[in-house]
Amino acid sequence: MRRRELIGRGEIASPFGRYGREECLLVLPYAADVSALTCVERLRAAVQSQLYQSSAGALPITFSAGVAQYRAGESVTDLLNRA
């Protein structure tokens, strides 16, 4: 599922993009822990509902996520490591 498809479905409206080789980063600047977890769960369900069509047939897509809230004075690296 591509970023624009998720945006078009209303799944995400915050900055979202590739971070590293296989990871993606979703920034929810005004979300509390509970709403961030709800958003990630909705995104996970949307992605996992899709199948990847390969030469071997349809394959399920898996999704894992981490959520972290910024702590005053914390570096971006530390924040991402906690997520």
C-alpha cells in the first residue's frame, strides 16, 4: 500500500515517509499516547488487509510498529530508539 493510498483512505494525514531501508516513520505531533496507538492500529489493520501479489501467488503482509512520545530535552535519536 502506498503513502498516497493511505492518505486517500483517510488513514493518515501527518508527515509519513521512509526512514532507513525498510522502516517508515509517522509523526503525530499533537497525538497523546492513546490516540497515537489508535492511529497505528488503524494503519496496521489497513496494511494487513492487503495481499502482496507475487509470482508464487498472493502473500499476506505483516506490520509491526513502535510508539514513543517525545520527552523534553531528548534527542531525536533517543526518541526513535525508544519507538
